[in-house]
Amino acid sequence: MQQPPAPRTHFDFVERFPSLAKAWEETAEAGRQGPLDEKTQRLVKLAIAIGAMREGAVHASVRKARAMGIENEAIEQVVALAAGTMGMPSTVAAYTWVRDVLDP
């Protein structure tokens, strides 16, 4: 899968802290081991970013999901599924972050 380019800040951070970047990649690789396919993994990561209220991670997850060919409706369903747990204000906030990427 072709990943969308990371923001410039990511490259600056990796250049400044290469050991942390390597550890991050090893952590990510370990998390990919298991029965879930790549698209399901991406949607789970989006859900976690939404639940943790991490705007930047939501943006990145949506960019990566779109690059994988995941349809907008599936991305939006993840937001809708969060509503029962997170409540309406937090869910609407997460929805705006998703729309930031889907409607640039």
C-alpha cells in the first residue's frame, strides 16, 4: 500500500530522534502481527484515535484509510459507532476532524 506523505514535522522529529523513530516502527510492526487484515487494522486504529480524542491521529488515520481505498462511508461509520460510548459532543468533534480530511 502506498502511504500518503507524512507531515514535515514528522520528518523533522525522525531526523532529530532516530532511535525513537526506530522504536516506533518496531512497535507498529509488532501490532500488525495477527489475524486482522490491513483495512480492519486501519479502521481499528481510527477508532482508537477517535476514542483517545487525538485530532492529529484521526487526520492521519483518515488519510491512510483513503490511500488504502477504504470508502468514506466506512470511515464515517467508525465515527457513528463511537457515539454511544463517547457522547454527542466528542463524537461531533471527531466527525469534524474526519471531515477535515475528506472535505479539504
